[in-house]
Amino acid sequence: MRTTIRPQARRASAAVAAGLLAAGLLSACGGAETGTDAGSSEPDPEAAADLDAALEEGGELTYWTWTPSGEDQAAAFMEQYPDVTVEVVNAGTATDEYTKLQNAIAAGSGAPDVAQIEYYALQQFAISDSLVDLNTLGLGSLEDQYTASTWAQVSVEGGLYGLPQDSGPLVLMYNQDIFDEHGIEVPTTWDEYVAAAETLHEADPSTYITNDAGDPGFVQPLIWQAGGHPYTVDGTTVSIDLQDEGSQRWADMWNQMLEPGLLADIPTWSDDWWKALGNDTLATIVTGAWMPGILEGSVPEGAGKWRVAPIPSYDGDPTTAENGGSSQAVIKQSENPELAAAFVRWLNSSEESVDVFLESGGFPSTTAHLNDPEFLEAAPEYFGGQKINEVLVEASENVSTDWQYLPFQVYANSVFPDTVGQAYTQKSDLNEGLVAWQDNLVSYGSSQGFTVEQ
């Protein structure tokens, strides 16, 4: 998430499409029924035989994905199963794909058999009864192969609506040269992080501890890491409290850097951001475990400078959160759901497929790969020979598993700039922005037929 799951897909340019997408999905729910009855299934271990039979019989599949490894994975699959043809289609990243997918679902034709769907958007498609519950096809038996946090993200109301592709536990990436130049120790707490921000900017006004121009895909994992539970979903009943203890904890801490101008006002993934990472303008990146491969491939000037550390804590608790991440889901419109599920099973659990994914820089969700000694011992020169995967894997083991997204999260993210984003623009209290966001979401959710509590 945001690895091949790129948070740049959440850019504000997709805001209008996201609003239309959410409205379309929730209309499909009919207001009162959300498809959660179908989600009360139990794994069917005998269904695995049907998947094997489907592979043997063969057929054609269409797979929508934006991951760079998608073509190579499909090629490896077809080499192993020559009677199956997989057409890989890049229908756009994240919201762009979701809009096309929802349009196809509404039209009753044109949807793929398998689609890549990020964790934050999966519930929205699940409740509109657009996805196959993979428990009914035996894939629930694979639970032990994945990290607990990613499995939780694909499980909705007792159903299983995708298999995890990757994970993005929050970590801190830092520029060792900048810290050494200013005599700053790597912060282990957020208090130390704020102090480092003050020291750096005072010593050199052109240097910032990090950037943040306002991004819901960045803010929500930080609230999650702070112990926040702003969203609770139970069928059609949704509770929203963006002023719970964890949300305020994060906002009060982040305000100490936002309000005095200690954060670079540079949008993540912009050209200016890449430049800032290479010219020592930014000292750290608070990000997901998928970022090292991206940094190494995109910022050659940073070679030898960057390192990875655990995310700072509030009180010594190593608990962290997921930033980004995707699953692969089987669309109900598929004419061959057994074959589609067999492909998803291979895609996200076979060693051959995950190895291809790792070669493209992805960070796995499968515990076998996370615990592979060769994976753990990797010491990239770009990171000064640090065994960075040891840090990343430890973070994956410390992700809290009790986070929920809204069943209209795509819409929620699209209106973030108009609410919380105003606090960033004005360098004002983030709590006020969170309240404005909550008011918008309560109104929207209620208009879509949800029972919304505050």
C-alpha cells in the first residue's frame, strides 16, 4: 500500500470520481440490505477440489491490476497451467479502476473475473454484494499463511472477499547523513520526533523532518497507530468518532509540527517530493514497508544515506498500523468463479507467484516469505548494508488487527481535502478538521441509508 500498492493512486484528482463511485456502490446496497447475510459463511475445505478441477479443465480469465508484476505473474501461471488463458488489463490505479469496475457491475457486464482492490476499498464492494465470498470456495483454509492484520482486512462480516497480496506496516525511514550532521539520534518516540523536527528546522530552515500536505491514506494509519478506532461497522450501522482518544492523540502530536510550519508542504509522490528525498530536504519518511524498493529505484542520489527504523511510539508500545496494501478479489459477474478463485489462490499463496512479486519490490503478506532466512538476511547497499527486512518484518508482527474502514471509505477519502485538508492549508488545529470531516461523513452515510451513530 499505500510494494505494488501505490498510495499515489489516492491523489486528489480522483476526488470527483470517488464520490460518484461511492454513491453508485451504496445505491447498489439498496439502503437497508448490504449483503452481509452472505458474509456469515464458513470455510468449505472440500471446495479446494473444485478449484483444482477448474484448473485442469481450463478456460479464460480477465484480471484487472495495476501492479507491475501482474503481467509476469500471469505469464508464470499460464506456463504452469497452459489450458488457462489470463488477459491482464491495467484499468487504472485505485479509484480509476474502482469507478470502471462499479460501472461494469451496475451494467451487468464488462467486469473482470479477478480485480485488484485495496484493503480500504474492499468492504465497499463486499457489502454491495459484488464479490464472491471466497470461504464458499475453500480459501478460508489459507488463513494461517498470512499475517493477522492483512487477513483481517479481507474479512468482512464473517465472509472472505479477497486474498491479501501485500502488507505495509508503518515504519520510519530516515536519512542517516542528515541526522549525523545535526547530531540527532533516531527518534524512538513521537516526543523525540517533534523535538528533532524543531532542531532540524531551526538549524537549517530548508530542512524538514518530513512532508505532509494532507493525505487520508497517510493520516488514517497514523490514527490507527495512535490507538484510534474512529470507525465501527456492524452491518448497516456505522459509528464515526474522529475525536476518539487515538484520533485526538495523533492530532495533538501532529499539530506541534503542522502549526509552526515544521512540515514541508510538499505533496507525497509529486516531482518536488522525489527531489526533496534526493537533495536532503526531508530527513524522514513515515511510510509503509513497501517503500524501500520504491526509494531505491526512484532516488539514486539517496544511495547509502537511508536507513529503516521502527515507527516512533507514544509510550514504548511497538504497536503499528498498515499503510496501504491490496487484495485480489473474484467478481460475482465472473462466469467461472472456481477458475478465478484458483487463480487468486495461486497468485497470492504460491511460491512462484510471490517470488515474482518480491522481485518487483513488493513486501509480502505471507508469513512463510516474511520468515524466510534469505529474505531476512538481505542487506541492500542502498541502505548502507542494513538488514532492513528484519525491521520491516518485526513491524508486520506488531500491527494492530482491530482497525475498520468505512463501507464508504472511497468517498470519505475524496472529501478529506475539503475538510481536514483545510487545517493543512491554514496550518490550524487538525482536530477541527477531523470534526468537519466527521460531520460530512455522518451526513453522507445517513443519506445512503446507513444508520450512522456518533
